[in-house]
Amino acid sequence: MRVDALAVPGAWLFTPRQFPDERGLFLEWFKADVLADAIGAPMPVLQANHSVSRRGVVRGIHFADVPPGQAKYVYCPQGALLDVIVDIRVGSPTFGRWTSVVLDDGERRAVFLSEGLGHAFVALSDSASLTYLCSTPYAPDREHTLSPLDGDLAIDWGVQEPIMSERDTSAPTLAEAQASGLLPSYDTCQQWYLEARGFTDSR
């Protein structure tokens, strides 16, 4: 499995080896030891989610309060989607920067994003499934969303009329969330990485 750091610190791309034959194919889409080598410690998996979206659906930008936040390992077993990671950690050298990766059932890549990063995606195929492993269970009182259509972020979703939930449609912009104190701080995230994983750099 190949591991590549993404442009937003704290996010990595994992490309598995695939073994096709006349029966179909086999691959390992998640390897705990490979992930631990990348992030510096094992990731606890306390919940696994699966969502299915039709073409043009945008979900996110979602994040959780830190601590404990919610790290995610994201994989697309069916269809294709554009996965977007946003640095929303106030004080981060890359605050407000985002990066995107196409996840699909061809290359079968996966993405890991650390606690304190925002996550969103758009379905590129008629139907797209997303499976993700979470380091903490869902806790609605500490889960938040930002507007995926924030003009300052200027994320190119590649769709003319994105289909979104009411919650995502009415979500604040990054600047509004920062002004209201909703966003995690970079220093708090770094401290949490130290406590949870034993390192303080921004990987």
C-alpha cells in the first residue's frame, strides 16, 4: 500500500495494491499498521459509517469539537466521489486551505483526515457509496458543519446545482464560524495529537 501526504497537513492518501484475476479482484483497503506508521500511533476505530448519495449530492463540510474530535479513514467501495479536506484549525499555517482527491471503485484509494480538519464530498456518479471508519462515536452536541458554498473557500464542486441537506445549506461560512468561536484551534489540536498519538508536529 502506497501512502502519500496531502497538501493539508494531517491528511494522507492510501493507494492499495489490487490483485485481479478471472474471478474478480482482491485488495486490502485498510491496514492498521500502515496507518499507524503514517500518523504516528494506532487509530482507534469506535464507529463505522456508510452513506449512499446520488449524483450531485454534496455532504459537508463537517467537523467535531476537539478534544476529542473525530479522525476518519474514508473509502469509496462503489461509484465515484470527490473527497474534500479543509484545514479549519485556527492558527494553522494552512488555515482555510483545502485539497481534494477523487475516490472511486477503480483505483480504490482511501483518505485519512486528522481530528480538527473539515470533511466534505460530492457524488460524481449516478450512485456513490462512502464507507468511513471513525475514531470516536457520533455525538450530535459536538458535531458541526460549515457552508460548502463559502465563496472565500471557493471549492470547485463541479456541479451546477448541488443537492444539499437543510443543515448544510444554512451552515455558517468559515469566517462566521471563526468569529463565533466555533472552530478548533491549531494549538488545541496539536496538544490533542500529543496526548492521543505522542507527537506534536502537524502531520
